[in-house]
Amino acid sequence: MKGRIVPAALGALAAVLALGAGRASAATPDLSGVWMIEKPLNELRTSQGATPPLNAKAAETYQQHRAQLLANDRSFDPTTRCISPGLPRILTLAYPFKIFQSDRMVLFSFQWNRWFRYAKLTGEKQDPPYPMSMGTARGHWENDALVIETDGLRADNTLLDGAGMPHSESLHLIERLKLVSGDTLEDRITVSDPETFTGDWETILRFKRQPSNTEISEDVCYDRTDKGEPAVKGAS
């Protein structure tokens, strides 16, 4: 790894330790384990399969990014420089992630460049100290659905999808994570960003639980880019 520090690795370890005593309550569904998106995607669509309702300025930016992709130019994409994909994009990649769950917190540990995010389930209101690529999240259970709200998301170097969909720092995400079968996890995401979209919209991602012996591998983005390989698997 040429002496590089893997991004967020120490923070992820601290967050795991902060999960506190014991496992999640038996009264809540068990989301823990390793998950992989059913079908990696490059372009987000609404739950009806439509293009999200971008305003005129954001639509112009998005079309410009898509045109650059057609010309094999990814210079607009910060992940080519191993910067965090942000949310919800990191969930759409062809890389597994692991969920750690307790009564007080849920942690997502992503294989891609060892990024992580967590949401406290304690009910306390958290004001973002400053915009971050993974934002600031809080969660609670509504029957069998884990609801996570995230804001404080950085906009200057993250995109909503691999095709370059922009967002502003007004972005607010509400996720409803629910087991729709023993090995399928559904994430219904409501996207709100009045500076980018003409209205709120919903997208749905589904993930498959991986075998119990699956481990998250060490991943260093710079090791790929130094060899001339894409920073993100599947990206040209």
C-alpha cells in the first residue's frame, strides 16, 4: 500500500467499538452481515423508472457530464481521484458492504476504499458540524423498517450517481431499509434537494445477503489508479 493510510479505517474501527454492549434487540429485524447490490447501476432512476425531476440548471450539468462520458472523459468525476463517492452513490457500486447493528447504532462498512457511515439510533438530534461526503445520519425503527435520515452532505466533490447527477448541500435523504425476504434488503430512498430538483423523488435499491463466511476485503483505490486501472470497478 506504499505507506498510504486507508481512508476512514481508524474511524470505522472506532465506530464499531462505539456500538456498545450487546447485539441489536431481538424485537428488531437483523440486518447485520455482508450485502451486495443486486444489479450495480450507473444512472439513478425514480421508483417509476423515470429520470429524476432535475431543474433546468441541474439538468444542463447532468447532460454535460453524460456527454463527457460518451467521449470517455471522466474528469468531472471525483472518484477517479479516489475521493469518496458519497451518498447514495456508494450504495450503487459493485462492491460489498457490511452492516453492524446494535440497539444504539447501525454502521455500514464499505469495501470500496474502506469508507464507512453510521447512524445513531438514540433519538438525539445531530446537527452537521460541516458538510461531509457521508453526511450526518440519525435513525429509528418504524415497525420492521429502519428509517435513516441523512443531511450535511458535501456537494463540491460528490455526485449522486456514476453518470454525474449533481446535488447541492441542501440534499436530504430518507432511507427505509426493510428485509423483503431472508436474503433481500430493500432500501427505499426519498431524495429532497430544492436547489437541484423541482420536487422530492424516490428511488429503490435492493441488496442480496452474501454467505455468512464472506469478509470485506482490504481495498486501496490508489493501488488501482497507480496501475492505470479504473478507480471504480466497471467504470471505463
